[in-house]
Amino acid sequence: MSLPKYADIISLSNKEISEEIIKTENEIFNIRFKKSTRQSFKSNELTNAKRKFAQLKTLLGVRLEETENNEENVINQLIPN
């Protein structure tokens, strides 16, 4: 598995990003479990999974912040000062 690219996940919808976050969390758990039980695993798998998880969380946070700002702008336009 190559390093995850931020450009690859930008095209995903918020629902798909949430599903990928859950999938990646499970992947990180499984890799850590393999490590703690001394099963064979590739050390770069954990690094790549953590990086992908961080990218997904960052993108989702940015999108949610943008929607909150848009909603506030709409409310401010509807309610005159």
C-alpha cells in the first residue's frame, strides 16, 4: 500500500469520508493488535493508516466548518440587524 494522497480523498462525499474513517480506525486497531500479540505485520502499515486517518478527519472537519459558516451567513441574511 502506497502512501495515501490527500487529493484522492477530496472527491469523496461526507458520508463516504465517515465510512472510511470507521474503516481506518478498525484497520489501526487490527494492526496494533497484531503488534501487541507479536504477529507479523509491516511497520509502515501503521504509519500509513494513521496518516490516512488524519487526512480524513482533517477534510471532514474543514467541510463541517464550511457548512456551519454557510448556515450562519444564511441566518444572518434572513434576520436583519
